[in-house]
Amino acid sequence: MKRTMKQTDLKINRKWMMGTAVPLFLLFATLITHLNPVHARPAYAVELISFTATGIGNGVELQWETATELGASAFLLQRGLGGSTFQDLTQLVDENGQPYAGGVIEAEGSPTFGATYIARDLTAVPGQSYTYQLLEVESDNNVAVIASATVLAGATATPTQITIGGSSYRLADLTAGQRLNIYLPEDRFSLT
């Protein structure tokens, strides 16, 4: 037997829905939020654009850029050999060689804009592979790893200037172990 829905059925269904289902849903949602607070807050206070680690002549340069920093108070860096146990870096310097006190890099962004940061690890051993972790310190002192990068520490090619017969040439993009042959006429030249 086929049943058709009547107007009174709709009223009963609406009453049940408004009287029972919605409060149960709200109760369930509230319990989930309180029992699992991780879902109640954003994953990170910092919206990260990039994080890079580059080997430089006397260590490793770490650079990162943020889009926004909601509730971030500082950044920390850790270093590990081959991605294993990580140690806090406390002897970092900025691009001008000025030390960061205790390795703490103060957040410079805000909830509406980010910032660009540079820190140098001058204690890295050239030729050694390191993994670096970037940590954010939130205003409530929660700390979270937000990025990592692996790099081979050590020297990078420094452009060399060659003067031949009054003309100067600059060599770049050479790596250690590459061979460069220069065939010259009997002109005099000097390397600087």
C-alpha cells in the first residue's frame, strides 16, 4: 500500500527535527571540540610561503618567508645529521653577522602580513649533510615544527675575475672538482 505524505506529517517531522535532532547535533559537535582540542585551533599560527637551506662558504644559510603570523612570537631552528636526532641551534647569526640571543628569532609579522627571515649556522661542518627544522613558538608557548630542509654544508663557488688583455671576465657556476681549461694566445693575463 502506497503512503502519501500529508501536511501534518511535515509538521511532526519539523517538530522532531527542531526539538531533538538539532540539539543532539550541537551536543555532539560540542563534545568533539572539547574532547579533541586539536581540531579547535588552526594547525599553525604561521602561514609559511617558503623555507630553504643553502650551503655557503662558512656554513649554512637558512631563509624563510611567511604570509601571515597569527599569534606567533618567535622562531627556533634545529639541526640533525641525516634527518635523525635534532639539536636546538643556539649560535645563529643574521645576514650581518649579529647573533640571535640564544638562537631565538623574534617574529616580525602580524595576522595581516608576514616577513622574511635569514639565519646563518656557522657551526656546520663543510661537506656534511644536515637536515634543518623550522619551529614556530606561539604566544601561548606551544611549539610546532612547521618545515624542514636538507642541505650539504660548505663552500659554494665564488665567481673569479679573470683579466685578459685589458678585458675582464667573471667565472661563475663552477662547482668543486670541475675542470676549466683556458687557452690563451701569448697575451699577458692576471688572475684576481
